[in-house]
Amino acid sequence: MSHKFIPYQQKELTSEEQLTNSKAFYEHLDKRRSVRDYSDKPVDMEVIENIIKTAGTAPSGAHKQPWTFCVVSNPELKSKIREAAEIEEKKSYGSRMSDRWKADLEPLGTTWEKPFIEIAPYIIVVFKRVHETVEGEKRNNYYVNESIGLACGMLISAIHNAGLVTLTHTPSPMNFLGKILNRPENERAFLLLPVGHPKSDAMVPELDRKKLNELCIVYK
Ligand code: IYR
């Protein structure tokens, strides 16, 4: 069944507006940092809903939108998730990660301890939907990793735009998240993000980003 096609209209910007807007957007996103120190200051649920709706505007393979965003504010669930994540992380930092990997993380100050899971007012656990069941039949989704990665990028940008902070936490393996949150078998945990305000004395490592000439090659 084909979609009905409708006209697409977007306000055309002048070259000056394009320059101003693109520069302002870049400068705004360049201020985003992964933050590990959270305050427990509450955040309006409607803000979180807007952030998730923004992530849901991402493009996806055959427009299958292969994602589910679980928002957890329940303290008991957050504690369970923290406990399970720290069990995995302790094993990872203890023996699963190579010495090279641990050396690469050292300057970032990460450890197996994940207090932010309990302190931040929300955690968002993003699940990828590897298949759907349509009329009792299993149908695989397409480009699921690409699609969910795009949605997470937009999620992170929307969190920053709302004046909040986040961190992409990747406990590994993370199948415990599907179990604790009681997700169906077609969903796999992809990313865990705390969302909230930074602690007033939050610190971040001083990092450089690649310069344009290091990250972009132009073919004229
Ligand atoms: N998953 C662990 C380890 C970790 C790995 C990378 I690559 C990072 O950039 C940061 C942390 C954790 O979330 O702490």
C-alpha cells in the first residue's frame, strides 16, 4: 500500500539567515558536554515528553521507527537498574575491558560506579526494536542500528536544547534492562541516559574537538 504524497513546504532562508542560523546552532551544540555529576532537582515531565517526541522525528529505515524510549523516574526501579548496571560495570572495569581501553578512559574519569542512575530525576532507556509482529508474522526492521543512533543523536541534542544534561551510558551486556523494565522479546536495550540538571559543582574534563580540517574533506 503506497502512502499518499503531500506537498512539502519549508520556509526558504536568505543566505544571511542560513549563515546566522547554522553558526548559532553549531555554537549552541558545541556547548554540550557529557556530564556525570547530577542534581536531584526535579524536571517537568512535559519537558521529557517534548525531548522524546523530538527523538521520534528521526529518519528510520523504511520509516519503521524501530525505537521505544522508556522513561524511569520510579526510585525502586532506578535503584534496581543501578545495582544491576554496577554489577556488569564492575566486571567490565575489573576484567572485561582491555588495559588499552581502560587507559583510554582514564582521562575521562569514568569508573564502575554509576550514582547518576539514582540521582538524576529521570533515566531514559532506549530500546531498539529488531522486528515487529504484523498479522501474527515476524517482520524484521531495516537499518535498526543506524536508525536508533540517529534518534539518540536527536535525543541528546534536544536534552541540551532544554537546558538539561545527559550522558550516554552503555553498560555491557545490557540485557538486564529489558528484564527489569519488562520489555518484549523484540526489543534490545541500546543506550541508557540519565537526564537532569548538573550538580552545581559538576566538573567535566577539558577536551578539544577535532577542527573542521581534521573532520571534513571537501571534493570540489
Ligand atoms: N560502558 C562503560 C565504559 C565506558 C566506555 C566508553 I568507550 C566510554 O566512552 C565511557 C565509558 C561506562 O559506561 O562507564
